[in-house]
Amino acid sequence: MAFNLKKVLKALLYSSSQPLSTKDIQAAFERFHRQAAPAAPVGAPGGPVPTAEVADAPAEPPDSPDLYEEVPSLVTASQIREAMDEIGAEVAAADDGLCLVDGASGYRLATQPRFARWIRILREEPAPVKLSQSSVETLAVVAYRQPVTRAEIESVRGVSADAGLSKLLERELITVVGRAELPGRPIQYGTTDHFLELVGIKSIDELPASDVLSSRQIDDWLKGGTAGHTPNDADMGLDENELALGAPAEAPPAPEASSN
């Protein structure tokens, strides 16, 4: 029976309390082969010293061929992704309250959102408090313009951002990422992995395109331009035979004064 990657990944997902990244899974396969490498016999030079614990250790159960035989030395990211896609489809089809989440930190099994009330009842937790409109607007500015300072946020929203920033920091949706190279070295804010998990994306690049260019994008565009370049006729799409851009139009001749 051939090695069954999907079965192994399912077991790893069920046993892990943290998201499993592709690197975590590949590292597990590397450790498997290191442990499976032949070791020096007990008592031989360089080998382990025999102990009572080793002698009395219970024998391991028979290995399953589809789990421990013909294990590939390298499992590629595409193989892991394909197997996880199949697992996700199977979990969704079973409709037993679970779902496979492919988040910023890796893969994890979670309960479906429709069971959230039952989970809160079990844990005796209150219903989550929604973010205010002010906090949502502040979070949007941070997400699209990070790293961003408080003053920059307030310049966009036109109101104080202190309350919104405090709430977002408390919810671990944003964090301090550094200080700006400006007078006073103001604090800069950025989003967290928790924010990515909350909105269901792996990176900031997956955010929907903004209708307005960020100030940083505008600055980069201006810096990339040719300094001192004056647009010419060709830049503006004018034909060479047409009036040159910027050329003053010829003034009509002044009417001659009539003599009486």
C-alpha cells in the first residue's frame, strides 16, 4: 500500500493546537527520516548505553504500511496544498461542524461559525463586542497605509484616533511596528497576524484594491518620475503638425484706426 499523505496530514491537524504551516509539515518529514536512519547498536562504540528503561520498554505496535513505509524524503508545497484542499473538501462535505482554515499562520481545523453560540455557552464566554464605526475606519487606514502614525491617521479621518487605536491595540488587531523618521520620532502602527486571520487573508497584498492611492504610493510614483522633465507634444498625444504644447497663440492683428 502506497504512503497516504492525506491520512498523515489529517492526524497532524487533529493533534496540533497551533496552525500548521507548510514548513512545519516539511520539518516533520525531515525529523521522521532522521529518526528512521540506522543507528549504532546498543553497547557498540558511539552507540547508546543499555539501560533498564530501554530493556523494559514495551514493543511498538506494528506499523501501518500506508503511514510509515515508502515515506517520501521531500514533500513539496504543492503536494501539501493539494492534499489539504482534498481534506478541506471532505470536511465541508461531511458537514459535522468543522472546517479547514488556510490562514496566514498555516492550516488549522476549526468549528464552523454557525456553532459559535454553542462554543461560547460551553466556555461561559459573553458574546463578542463589535468594533465601532470609528474603530473600523481607523483599522482600514492602518491596513492600507501601514506603517502609519497617529497624525497620519487623523489627517485622513479628520478626528482624533486615540480611542480607536487603544481599542485596536487591546484587540491585538494592530501593533507598534517602529518609529517614523520625523521630528519627535512618532510611533508607527501596522496590522497583526490576528487581523489577517480575522479577515481571512494570508497577507496584506490580498486586501481589496483601494479606490484611492495611499500617500506612500504617490510618493513612490513622484520619486520615480524624471526630475525636471517638461511634457512635450508626443507625451500629450499631439500630432507634430498641430500647435506645439505651450506655444503662445499668434495674436490677431489689431484693427486699423479709421480716419474721419
